[in-house]
Amino acid sequence: MRRRMLAGLILAGMMATGACASLGARLYIHTGPPAPIYERYEYRDGYVWQPGYYRWDGRDYHWVSGRYVRAPRGRAQWVPGYWIEGRRGWYYVDGHWR
């Protein structure tokens, strides 16, 4: 009986997670992020600088430091993530390769 309940709960959680992801659900936060921290970086041949950003952990914002990464293809450009203030609060748009 317990195994069936546990299996049912796991299945329900997986279905709910999939449903939210497929709907493009956003996490809205009522307070905006602090001003970004300036990070000094230098040009490195073959690498792209991905700037740091504030991440929400459920209670507060925490700074995630920038880093150097190799581009996935020759002329790929990194588009940094950014915070947007919408009608329902603040939400984060992930960075991506273009």
C-alpha cells in the first residue's frame, strides 16, 4: 500500500513538473534584484565571457560570478540573461547562445 502511494506521488509530481515546464511557467518575485556587480575581465582567445547575474534562491538574491566558456560553434554570440519587471513581479530570462 505504501509503495503504491509513493509511486502515485512520484508520478503526480513528474506530471505536474512536466505540465509547468511545457506551459513556460515563470517564477515571479515581488522585489527586484540589486544593481549588478561590476566584474573585470579580459579578452581570451577562443573563450567568451558570460557575465555574472543575481539568482533567486527562494528567500534572497545571490550573486553568481561570471565565467569564461568556449563557444559551441565558430561565430556564436552569448546573449546574457536579464531580469524583467512585469505586471505580476520580477522574473528572469535565461542567457542563451545566438
